[in-house]
Amino acid sequence: MTAPAQAQTAPAALTWSSCSTTVKDWSKYHGDETRLECSPLSVPLDYSKPDGRKIQLAVSRLKATDPAQRKGVLMVNSGGPGLSSLDAPLSYADTGLGALNTDHDFVGFDPRGTGYGDTVICDPADPTSPPPTATAKEKAKFGFDRETAYNKRCLAMDPAFTQQLTTANVARDMDSLRAAMGEQKIDFYGASWGTGLGANYRSLFDSHVAGMWLESVMPPTMDLESMDDAVEAVGQKSFDGLTAWLAQRDFDFHFGTTAAAVAKALYDLRDQLTRNPRVTGSGASQVVVDGSTVSNYFGGGAGNWATAGRELANIRDGGAPAGASPATAHSSVFGFDQDFPGANQLQLRAVMCNDGTGGRDFDKMWADTQDRARKYPATGGHSVNDNQCGSWPAAQPWQLKKGTSPLAMSGHTDEDTTPYAWAVAMHAQIGGTLITVHDARHGSIKDRPCVSMVVDFLRAGVAPSGSC
């Protein structure tokens, strides 16, 4: 059943108190910061059943510093899924966006299933590895089956809850929060996955948007294979730039004096360590240096090339990358009186698979991976979106549409977290104004001088133009 757009008929009550006295160990992470207020918020688990089961969310507010000039509320989300945004108002207040806090309350919240709100904690997938003699396909199948087993185990813990972890429902939660605050309209700033959240909110509640800025933009459709393809295409472009850059600095890195020679040397290094991984350290500090270790440095923008060159030379000469360490797992808890919650792996998985098409069939996933490996020899076949939804129920794809409320978005030409092509596609799908940022940094506009465009747009409706 499709849930109604209207969040709820009777706004829930908010009980604000200082986060510093409400949230356990607040000072450990935020020192003597006392400005942020926190409150629980009750919302329906399933908006098609508004009188049914309720869940609790954690929300926050940083009041406008000049109450006499207050214009309204700016809701913020810094990305995810799986991540808390409870302290996002403080984080954004310390950037160029902080100018808006003079006349806007900054409001954050933990998306359902994350942070201090109601959530389900499911331990990470079994970290075991396939046999060293396994073929590439057998290793991929091992990983796919491991993720499928995780999905089955975690879905069974509370299927009603987990299947309601969608971006559209988080958008409905936002509107519940708007109503609880007594606001007719809100401004919104979202980055990364927060742009998908904003796009869903505007598609559902266009009349409740005063202004919206989306930064480092998600694609309008969560097609997991095409998302991997876009990320790897950007990575291949960066690799081509890296090889040219290293060739000009052969006196430092010694990979070759032409881009082609550098590329061959790096491919050979990757292939050699794929066939014969190198193990350093022992016990809990043991580190495996393999082909994936090498290819991890193939992508990234120009700002990463110096580090990539040093680490690749270090690996070639027998070392391990600086900071390399075994992966560790962290679990999350919930409630203001509990320890600080980290990222929630199940919420991330649930949102990606509830919203995203693909990732459910190994044979198709493997064929897609091989296609990308041929198209992008440096970076193809390494992304993970398309292997994580085995056994998951059918997706509920986003239903995005154009609106009439003020909308602007910014995409970054060379970043590979949310490729620029996604911003172009989102702009075509939902309209608004697209600003091009010429860098490879994810979510960087808040730290650049052109953040003034965001401030002027959200404060006074000044239409942005040009590039950054």
C-alpha cells in the first residue's frame, strides 16, 4: 500500500532540553557546547497506518542567534544512510552556512533506524574470507552469499520495522517534525544521501518547502548497478590523470616517464599482488596487502595524487600503506541515555535495498561487474552497491517529480562519491537550478567562498547562477 503524502493529522509534542544535559557523554564529544537542544519525536512506523505502531526519533535545534530577525527553520542532513544528523546543526553552524543561523533555527534529526532513536542493532556480516585458492568469481559468490545471510538474519529480527526504513518515510518524518514545530514551511539543506531525502521531501510536500539546496547530489533513481558504473567511470578518469601526473614526476616515484608506462607498471603491481598477496605483521595487527590495496589508490581527484603516488611506491617497494589496519566492527545503540551511537549498518543496508533496484541476483551482478572491469580497467568492478541486496524484498523506487518551490543544487565535476552526472540527471528529473562546482571534494560548497550563493538563496530567494 502506498503511504499518504501528509505526514500526520495531529502533530506530536516536542519537549526540548539542552542536549548537554539530555544526551549521555555529550561533553566527551562536544565539550562545553550547550546551545543545541534535543527532543524525542513520536511518528508512525507505517504512514499508511497512522494509528498503528509508533517509533521514536531524536531531533535537535540550534536557535537563531538573533530572534528578532528570525525567518524560520533550516532543516539539515549531512548524508548517509545509516548516519546520525543530530549534531549536524552544530557542524553546519561552524561553516559558511553558519551565517544563516542568525535568522534561522538550524534543525537536525536522526533518520529512523539510526542514532538515538528507535533502531535495530544487527551485528556485521561474518568477516570470514573465501579460501585463498578461490577464483575471482568464487570470491565474489562467497561475498554475495555472506551479505545475503546477513540480510536474512537481520530482516528476521523486526521485519515490520526494517521494511519501513525508506528515504520517503524519512521525508515523511521530516514533515512530522515540521508540523510538531508549528512551521508552515521549512528551508532545507542536504548533502550526499541528504539530497535524495530532500528530493523525496519536495516531491511529497512541495507546498511545505520555502527553499531547498541539494549539495553533492544523488541520482534520481537508485539503480545500484548504474550507480556503481558512474562511480567507476569517474575513478577511471581520475586514474588517467594520475598516470600522467606520475609520469611528469618520474624522478620522485619511478613508475615511468609516460602515462602508458605508468599505467602498465600500476596494473602489473596490482596483478602481481592479486596473485600473491603480501602479509605484514602478525596476530591482531596483521595486514594483507593485495591487488585491492593497490587499486584503492587508483581513483580520487587530483588532490589525492601525491598521497597515492607515495603509497603506491611504498607498496611497490615492499611496504604497507600508512595507517593500514585490520577492519573492525562497531555496533550501535539507541536512547539519549545510551552510549554514543555509531553508524548503523542495517539502516544503511535497508535504505539502499528498500529504495534501490538491483543487487539481488548474483549472476547478473557478476556479469555487470565483468562489464565494468572491461570498460574501466583501473577501477571497474570494485564498487559494492550491486552485491548487497540478496534475499531482500522488492524495491520501492523513489517517485520524484518536479515542483514549484525554490530549488537549487550543486554538483562537483570530478568527485567520485556522488558523480556530477547524477546532479545532471536529478536536475532533469526534478528541476531547479544546477550550479557546477569545479573540484573533486564531496560536499565542499559549505567551505568555499561561493557558499554565499547558498546563503543568499535560502535567506532571500536570490537565484544562484554560474559556477563555483
